[in-house]
Amino acid sequence: MQTLLTLNCVRHNIIKQLPLLIMIFSFISSYGQTEIAKIFQKIEYVDGDFYKQLYDTIKLKKENIDIYFFRNHFYTPYYLPDRFIDKQYKNKTVSIWRDANAKKDYRSNWENTYTYDSLSRVTNYTYSGCIICSNMPYNYIVTYNSSGQVDVIKNTISEKDSYRFYYNNTGDLIQFEKYSSDLLETRIIVVR
């Protein structure tokens, strides 16, 4: 009789602790799954004709797939402002010299300029360049879609580079295209 009572007590304690053990196990297993694997299809073109297709899998933690994601993982577009919206610069043009204390001279000091619209969005950004040190000047114009997302970024100095961005219904960036002299050079698609 004593053995049966002891067995019932042990069983009761195990059943009582079972929900706690299940919660701990589910927390540990879900904690290890915070990374999400995204698959990207990269298609390259030469003179506008298909050249090759590659797939890449990137593990994301809490990273958004945006324009900066493409620059950080695919190294394009390379020249971007720190951010496209800055509320303090509504309808303003901001000039930043490489050395603010030095003479404002394009031969020895270089300038970045950012132009903002009435919605505090960058509409144009430039770099004066340093041809001697292989930092070519650029002037990019930014256009936005009806949802206020970056639609096209185009270099107006050389007319060589332009970038187009596509979004899904929830506003996530799902496709990116790079053009060179109006010919498609690279297309990257978020497959899954």
C-alpha cells in the first residue's frame, strides 16, 4: 500500500511539472529558430542578353529586405544616402564637405549634397568627386512610387547606372534591377 501511495505521489508531481517542461522546451526550440533563410535569384545580362543565373541563400535575423540590404549583401547600389527620409530637412539642400574646416575647393576637398522635397525625402544626392584619387563624381536623382517607396535611382552625370525597385502589396522589396546605359545588367528576385 505504501508503495502504491509513493508511486501516485511521484506520478502526480511529474504531471504537475509536465506543462512547465513543455513550455521550457518550446521556448528553447523557438529561440534557436530566429533566423529565416531567404532565397534570392540573381540573373546577369551582357549587352541586354541573358548571361547566367545564380541562386543565393541568406540567413536573416531581424533584418529587413530593403535597398540597404541589397547594398550590404549584393554590393549594389553602392552609392546611397545614409537614409532617404530625414524630417529635419524638409524642402532643403544640405551640403557636407569632407573636411568642414578646410577650404571649399573641389581639387582638395570634396562635397556631398542632398536635396530634400516637401515630404523630407531625398530627391537628389551628389558627390563632387576626386578624379585624381579615382573617386568619380556622381549625381543621382531619386523618384518615388505612389506609396512613397523608392522607385528609381538614376545617375545623371554618366547616364550609365540606374536602379529600379519593385515591392509586393505589403510594401516588402521583392525585386531589384540594375541598368547600364539603359540595358538590363542585373536582376535580383526574392524567391522565397
